[in-house]
Amino acid sequence: MITTVIGRTFLNAYNKTYQKSYTPKEFFDKVYFELFFNHPKYMMWAQNSPFVQMRGVQKPENLTSVERLEKLENLHQKIIQGDRDASIAIGFPASEDKEFATTSGSVTDMVIEISDEDVYYTWIGSSLSIGIAGGFSLLFNDEQILLDIYRGWEHYRHFLNDEAISKIRGNQIITWNGQWLNYFYSSDFRENFDFTTLENAGIFTQDATLIQANTIKWSKLFFNLSKHYSDRVIPGYIFGLGQTNKTLGFYPFHFKQGRKLIHIYRQLFGENDSLKDAKDYEALFGIHIKRACELGAIGLQALEPEGLRKYFTEAKLPNFAKPSISLKKTDTEDELAYKQLQAEQKDYNQNIIPFRTFKTWLVAMITKNKEEILDYTAEVAAALHEYKKATTRTDRGNLIKSELLVAKTKKAFLDCLSDVIKDVATEKLELFKGLRDRVHLMTHEDFGYFVVLLKFDYAFQERT
């Protein structure tokens, strides 16, 4: 199981970094058990393991120190006896054949020798999983990433033991790992952070009865990982352990492509907006992780923004109209200013950021002459807008919206463009002839991205 490999990679790195020589069992006893299970609140719920098998009225929160050590010894004995089911070796098959269908995958009838050390590795490795939205987890077999995840374990234990936040939920180490790694690799990270810092960052939410960690979106984590591993392609194992185990498999994570998107955003909208908008636009990138895996790799294509796909298939233009402001005769200057500010913020969230996000990804997906395309579609869109406004008739607007910008093929687009060129102003003639030549030379794939990009730029020109 991959958790064995991850556990081994981590412990080798741990021993080198912290100048230790722990065996897997020694690390489990001296470090892992002390963090995860030797407290009233567990960091992880290991289904059917000795740590969760309670006698009578026992509960984790009222176990004595002696009782916790008994459960640890029970696990040791089961490992020595050769038990290798899912309750003893995390991620391994269930003990009953009839349970294989729902709790186990890739089960073989071959006899495979699994050492006691490998069993301890499964506990360590599985606890280094990174929980992501959608009910899945990631494992990276990378020493530095694993060591950085480990750095967060003590912080989660500190929070679980803090009486001031006693409502905090235990057994969330996998979810915590994702949030911790994202925060640790972000520009917001501070060594002296506290719980309030993380709550304000959206890592934790709380109500009257519970504080819990929120699951991180994979694409958000991807962008922060890409800041540190921009020159790397790191394989990631994507899976889910629960009542029904799910395995999606190994996929290469192309972190350089995350930096590519940020670079294009910066080129399009400037350094200041690239930094200021980062949290907003990064949240929009990324399709569901299952769909991303269907692409075979986690990179630029998987980062397609939510809500964009419909504009490839539907004959419609996006609506970027500015929000209206409800004014009253009795409004004071301060009230008017406040309403204006609210409308501008709404416009920013609902129109500006989505437009910029969609445009950035579409430019990134066009494979040829990328630098030239940065301002080109905006220039063409502005010319189309002028062409439409040059007459009071509606036929030009209908031609643009209902035919040109919803064309599914280059031929259909060029046919409509010929009609535009007939009536275009002389000073714009070369621009549209250049457009005709450019589209003619495009691949079918690039044309698909180009026409949607032009659709967005035109809709933005039209906004009032």
C-alpha cells in the first residue's frame, strides 16, 4: 500500500532532519502515539483499531493514561501476531472477504510478506494524507512536503488541548493537513500565528457547539504549492478512505503551470491587481478533482475556472452588467457613498474577478502567439463594439451576438466576419482582415478557446 511507502520516506527524512535513528515502532511509540492518541481528544479515528474499540462505557475522552497504554500494547500484540487487516494496517483490505467490495480495492490472493515495520509505516503514512474538497485525499512521496505536513501536527494537537477552544473537533488530522500545508506555503504565513489568525483565514469555522476545520479546495493548495515547487512535476496519489474506499490513482502535478496562470494574470491586469486579487481568482480556478483526474494530469487544463464550460456549449454571452443602485430622495451624502461602495464591491466580486479569471485561463490555453493575444482580443472586441454602435439598427448587434461569437467552426466564424468587413469603418479594415487571417491559421482547438475569449472581451465592452 502507498501509505507504507509514504511512511518510510517520511521517517528517513525525519531521522536525517532531526538527527534521530528511530525505527518505525520507536517513532510510533515516542512521537506518533503521544501526539495522536495519548490525549482525551484523538487526532485521527482509526476505524476498528484497538484505539477505538472501547470496553463497556469507555470513551476516548475518559480513558486513563493506563487504559490508553493498554490499547497501544493491544495494537503491538496484533501486529506481532501477524494481523494485517484494515484495522491494524491503515489502507489495507478488510479482514472479511465479503467486505472487499466496499472497503478495499486492488485486493490480490497472492501471499505478500508484510513486515511489522511496514504496518507501523502505514499509520505514519496515512496520517500524512492531505484532505481536499470532494471527499478525497492526496499523498505526495516527497520528503520536504511530508516534513512540512508533520510540522503542523503539533499545532493541531495544541489546539485540541486548548481549553479556551474546547469545542474544537478532534479526528480531523487529514483535513487539518490540507489547511495547514496551504497556510504554511502561503504568503500569509506567520510563525507567531494563533487560532484567531486561522479562523479569520477561513481555516476554521465555529458555531454555538462546534469548531471544525474546513476542507481545502485542491486548486487553492495547488497554487501555493506551485510557489515552492514551480520547477517540479510531482506525482500525487489521489484516494479516499472511509466506509467506501475510493482510488483514483497516481497523477502528475504540473506546478509550473500554476505559476504560468499567475504570470499571465500579472501581464493582463498588472502587478498590484495580481497580488490584490489573488485569493479571489485562485478560488475560482479548478474543476472537481474527479473530473481533473479524467484528464490524466493535474495542470493547466484541470484549472479550468468553475462556470466557464457552459460558454463553450451554449449560444449565449456572459452578462457583466454593473449592479444597479437603489437611490432614495432622502439619502444623505454618506448613505449615497456607502451604496456606491457596496455596488462597486458587488461588481468586483460578481463581474470583474470572474471576467479576469476566465480571460487569464483562456489566454493560457491558446498555444500559439500567446504574447500577441494578450491585448489582441480586447482590441477586436472594442472594434466590434464600435461597429455595432455606428448605427441605430439592431442587425449588427444581432450578427455579432447571435452568429459571430457563437460560431462553433472556423468556417461559420469567417462567413460572419465577411459580413462585418463589408460595413466596417476604413480605419478598422486592416484589424478585421488580420483577424480573418489569424483565425484561418488557427488549430480547431485554439479557435475554440479564442472565440470564447473574444466573447468575454466583447461582453465586457458592452457592460453598462
